[in-house]
Amino acid sequence: MAPNDILQNGVSQNGVSHNGISPNPDLNSVLSLANKISELAVLQTHQISVPQEEFLQAIQRLQIAVEGPAHYVARKRHEPNEYAATLLAIDSGVLQALVDNGRKPLSAQELAKKSKTDPLLITRFMRILTAIALFDEVDLDLYRSNEISEWLARPGQADGYRLIARWILPITSNISSLWKNDRLFQFPDESKGEHNPFIETFKTTQWDMLRKDSDLKRAFDSYMPIRRNGLRIPWHEIYPAATELDVQGYSEPHEPPLLVDVGGNTGYESASFKAANPHIKGRVVVQDLAETLNSSVAPEGVERQVYDCFTPQPIKGARAYFMKALLHDFDDAESRRLLRHTVDAMSPGSSLLIDDWVLPDANAPVAGGTYDIMMLMLLSGMERSENQWKALLESLGLEVKKIWRKDGVGEGVIESKKQ
Ligand SMILES: C[S@@+](CC[C@H](N)C(=O)[O-])C[C@H]1O[C@@H](n2cnc3c(N)ncnc32)[C@H](O)[C@@H]1O
């Protein structure tokens, strides 16, 4: 680019303006991404389904192309401040007050009165939260809820924020120190005094912390059942359970169960499968640790059995063994140790159905990667890619028959049988 052009356009060859402030957008990328987004939108208006992930990825790439590296890095660096502002809106009661007021606005003054604080503080955190579309600013210091605030005000959602703030944020701020001191263990060996990042940070386990902190436990229990609401489809709709599991020979009380839900928590997932498929008569048995089963009531339609999945599986030859969000708590060595017991119990007709994230081997969406790092920090667990699942299951003599997926849903159902 000639010097004159630089003066006229304010842009240098490396895409940074001569005053060094504003990066020049890569206009070719901007145009081609904008075209792609518009094509995807047109397809949708013609009722042709477009994977949401593809749509979002194009929009995110467009934003990045427009903002350029300096703005991108600064935005990401400051995300914790958005988090703090969101927590202030939750804890001050501003979120609930605005949602309770319907879509009618409330001023900073009115909100400050309700939450017994300074209107200036309200104005300051609402400045961020209206900019990120959590609320609408309808006039100077006048705010209104929208569908995002309404979603956040649903039971359990704000508890999810609190839980992440209590667990993930402190581990995040400790991660550099763990790294520097050689204390960041991906697969810790407890016998050598190595621990996962949670224990390295808090000097206790998640479960012990929950036992000692009743507010945290309440937040945990309210967040867990709703954590993937609106983001996932039940496994029995991803995997065509209504037909695949509707088989003869598993419908009598003395016969092996149709479905064994290993680590099935209270049994709510299996109960929803039974409720959605009343024509399927076989028994469904939910297995979990005594401490989990004893603190809850059995939902309708399922039997429950205390079972530690690191010990021999007492139910042999069930039509299907089901594990949802269980193996992501464990690394491969531990997963193999627990899976071995279920594989030993499987007959040639049995299927193992795993409902978990199935990350694409390349170009995975950010959400899956986020969950993977969270599992590493909390439990030394991991979310797995397609190839990682296959390698794990094949190492146990299983053959992956099919990975059932639905567009736009991160979780899949991996169906495998004995080879
Ligand atoms: C992340 S939760 C998933 C629960 C349920 N499948 C779901 O998706 O909501 C993991 C479950 O595994 C259970 N669990 C952990 N260790 C276990 C073990 N050794 N044997 C059996 N269940 C276990 C926990 O009690 C918990 O209910």
C-alpha cells in the first residue's frame, strides 16, 4: 500500500491503522462470511434445516474478522468482569425484580431502593449487562427484562453461575501457579501425592465441600437437573429407543432387564425414557451409590439398586447397559477399570449405550472444549472425541456399531457391542 493510501485509508500493510488504534477488518473474510450467513438464513426461511453450530461458527468468525486481533484479545481478557456484573445482578435481586416486573421498565433508582444499594452501582453493572444483551436499556438509567434475563431467572440457572463462581473461577486463577510449581496433573497419581486441580486448589474434594456447605449443596442440587435444559435432546430421541429397544425376551420379571442405567443418579432420565415409551414393557434398573439413592425417592416406572460400578456388575445379559455423563468423570484408565465389569456382564445381544459429549476430532465447537477443560479441573475427567471414544471402547473388546447424533446437539449416543 502506498504512503498516500495509508494516509487516506488510515491503514498500514499489516492491517493496523497508522495511529495504531484500530485494526483494519479483513474485508474479504468479512464479505465471504456475511454471504455465508445470509445463505444459511435463506435456507432456514425455506424450512431447510441448518446445523446451529455451523450458523454460530460463521457468525463468530464474522465478529472476529470485523473486530481484529486487538479487540478480540481485549474482549476475551475482560470476560471475568461480565461475570462479576452478572453475579451482582443476580445477588442484588435486580434480575428477579426486572423479571417479576414483566417487560415493564424499572429505573436504577427504583432498583436501588428494592436492593438497598446505591443507584450508581446499579447503573455501572447494568451498563455491561445491557451491552451484552442480558437486559434492555430503554432510556437513561431505565431497564427492562428480555428473554435472556427471563431464562437466567428460571430455577437453577443462577445457581449454575454461583457454582461456577465458587469452583471454576478460583481454580482458573490458581492454574498458572499450579503450572509453575509442577502441580498441574492431567492424570494425577494419588499414590504419589498428586491431585486434580480442584483438590490442589481447595485442599478438599467436591463431595466433601458439598457436605460441609449447605448453601453450595442447595445450589448444586438445583443446578444439576437443569444444567443442559434447552441445549440437549433426551438420549432416547437421539437413539431410536422406541424401536431399537422394543424387543422380545426382556419383558418378564424373571428375565434380564431391558435397560440398566449405571450411575443413573435418582433415575430421572430412565423414568423419562419409560414415560415416553409406555409400549416398551421391559424392566429398567437404575444403579448408583447408596449415598445418591438413599437421599432421593425412586421415580415411577424404574427399579433401583445400590451398586458401585468399580465392582462386578450383578445384572448379566441385559438388553442394554446405559451410562449417561458417567465416563466423563473419569480418565481412560479409570474408565477402563469400571467398564470392564459391565463388559463382562454383557451377552452377545447386549448393547452398551453411552450418552456423553462426542466431540468432532477436529474443529470442535467451543462448548464441548469448555466442558472438557471443566472436567479436567474438577475431577481429572475428560470429554472425548469420536476417535477417543472408539479407542477406549475397542481397548475393551467392544465394537462401536454406531454413533447416533442430532444436528446442533453436542451429546451423542455411542452404541457398542462385544466383538
Ligand atoms: C455426573 S453424574 C451423572 C448422573 C446421571 N447419569 C445423569 O446424567 O444425570 C454421575 C453419577 O455417577 C454416580 N457415581 C459416581 N461414582 C460411582 C460409582 N463408583 N458407582 C456408581 N455410581 C457412581 C454419582 O452418584 C452420580 O449420580
